[in-house]
Amino acid sequence: MKLFDCHVHSSLSFDSNEPMENYVRKAVADGDEYFITTEHADLESYIFQGEDILADIEKQQRIVSQLNEKYPIKVLLGIEVGWKKSIHQRNMDIVKKYPFDMVILSIHETEQYDVAAPRFREGRTADDCYREYLDMGLEAIENFDDFDTFAHIDYVLRYVGHTDLSKHKEQLTGVFTKLIAKGKALEINTKTFPDPQAVERMEYIVSLYTSLGGKKITLGSDAHQISRHKNGFDKVIAALKVNGVDSVCVFVGRKEHTVCI
Ligand SMILES: [Zn+2]
Ligand SMILES: [Zn+2]
């Protein structure tokens, strides 16, 4: 099996205008065997005044099956579930309801705030914000079982500012240890590459996670437009090799497959 991008948004997500078909054409041209989109499910979202941010999954299924007919590639069905405690059961219900190939678990919001909004940062340092973000990540992983990979562990730092991850070694170790114990994968998210600070954080994350015995890594560009598809994968692969890792994983039908890099 060959590597493919495991975190992609199409125009079915509220924050993308890219038709799924454009990605599929590119993936075919790249010689990929598989293609997946992982559309947003952020229920009772702060940024939508408590309304659900939820892609039309039935429409996603229809487009996936049309593209499977039309192109020589296997198009898969994915979802990115934004977790918070108050919507835990509804998240579980959505994941159960559809035949997803892969489920990404994410933190985008606390119960009070969108972590990307300036109000989350107000009166606090990036380190304060990151401690809260990692606490929520651990809580999500402890409580939610029905996922395959945990996304963008440094997401909040895109918005509150960079920090040296070694200051958060203990909390990061807690999150990685829990993921490893549950047999779940860690996503390396390249959305803001080639930003040197994002690359520096990735190198720290890869080095700490692998030093703890972590072996399950997914690669996701978090592309919302085709120009970002597989963005920066070469940099992650180089860092993985430095740490003695020669494979990553992908999910098809919720089943893990190893891919050599
Ligand atoms: Zn996300
Ligand atoms: Zn995403």
C-alpha cells in the first residue's frame, strides 16, 4: 500500500471551496491507490452560536460513490470529529451512524471558546493556552474510543503563538502514553508548513513520541484547497527517518495498514 494524505477537507466542509473531484484528479495523477476527505463535525459550535457544524454526510457518500465509478482510485469516506465533553454522546452517534473508513479526533473548541479566537488567548500566555489545550486533548482521548488518529496536537499554537514544546514535555508525554496504550495513532499535521516554527514543533513531537515507543503515525496536510494537498510531507518523512521510523499508517474501513516511507 502507498502513502496518501489522511486529512483533507473539500467543499463539503464549511471552510473549504475545493470540490472533492479536483483532489481526486490530482491523487490519480500522483498515482495514489486511495483518496480520502475528512470533513468537519463540530457539534454545538461556539463559532456558529451553538449550531452544529456538520458536513452533509449523505451527500459526501453520494459524491464518494460517483467518484469511485468515474476514476481508477478508491475514494474513501472520512470525518474529523471535534470533541468536547458536552457533545460526547452525539459524536459517538455520528461515528456509529455512517460507514467511515477513518475517524480523526480533534480539539477545536473548549466548552466556552473557539481556541482559534482572540478571546481564548485574552490575558494569558501561549503556554497557559497550550496547557489547557493539552488537558482537553488528554480528556478527549481518555473518554472517546471510536477514533483512529488524534489530530494536530499543536493546533492552538497556530493562533496563540509559538512556544518551545520542551516546556510541555510532561503533558505531551501523558497524551502520547495514553494514545499508545489505547492503540490509537498520532497525526502529524502539516497545515502551516513550511513555517519554521511549525516544522520545529513537528520535529520535537516526532522525537518525543517515538522515544516513548509510539509507532502509529498518520500524515495529514489538513488541506482546504488543492495546492495544500500533501503539503510538507517530505519534511515529516525526513524527521521520521532521523528517528529511525520507516513506516506510517493509513486506515481503510477503520482497519490500520502500514505504509513504508
Ligand atoms: Zn482540525
Ligand atoms: Zn481538518
